[in-house]
Amino acid sequence: MFDQSQSPRLPLSAGLGYKPQHYTEIMQNAGPVSWFEVHAENYMGDGGRPLAQLAALSARFPISVHGVGLSIGGEGPLDREHLARLRTLCDWLNPASFSEHLAWSSHDSAFLNDLLPLPYNAASLARVAATSTKCKRHWAARCYWRIRLPTSPLTLPTCQRQIFYANSPHRQAAASS
């Protein structure tokens, strides 16, 4: 089970997005890099070189997993198969951190391979809060994930509203527990 109490912590320093083509260099000399971020969807398969490299990387560095496919702002239900693969990855890897975009990327059964922005209204806020609660229940632990700010550009007049919106699902999910 994905257990936050047993997870490594991310150092208070800059990390890098991991690219497999740099694996050998990283393992020989990572320089000042102290942690890496990986995209979850690149590691949701069974076995092979990607998972073997990730296992070796995670033995030396804390890993932050970043998902781009949950579609937490979408109108439809969570894709249970995707969520199960994500949980399997996180249970196996025990990452120091997990994040997902505040966006939607699927409609009905179609995956759009894009991070589409949400409207900032009460209906979409309620959907995101409900999805946060479902994820928390699925992992059967404290909701151990961060929602990254929306994919739409932040502008100064709306920045405060967008940040409040991004934080609200966590407040609502905590209140419903």
C-alpha cells in the first residue's frame, strides 16, 4: 500500500525531470542533482528496461511521480483501470511525492492526450473536490498528492482566484473525511 510514512522525502533543492536517454550519465555522475521527477504514464507497463532503470534510479534518488492522465477536472468518472495502474506504480515505487494537473484530458471513453483547462466555477470545483475524495479513498491513506496549478496561463488579475481554486479541493476533501 502507498504509505506516506515510509516514503522518502524530497530534499529542499532543485530536482530534474528524468529522461531515459540520460540514464547512464546520471548513474555515473549526477552532479548536484538530488532528486528526479518522472511521468507516471511512462512507467505503467509491465517490466522491461523503463522499470528496471527506474528501480535503479529510485535506489539512489528520491523520486517524484507526476501524472498527466487522471483527468481530475473531467466531467466523467475516473478511469478505474488508469487509477489501478497508477496505484500499482506508486505502491511499487513508493515515491517521495505525487502530483497531477488540475485539468481534464478525457471525454466519454476518448483520451485526448492534452491537458485542457477548467472553467473556474462552482460546478467544476465540486467535481475536482469529489475526485480528490475518490482518490483519497482509493489509496486508503491520507490524500498524498498535490494538484498542480491549472494549465491555463496565470494572469495577475485572476492569479489569486486560480490559486484559491487549486487549493479548494483539498479543503473540501478534508472536510468530507
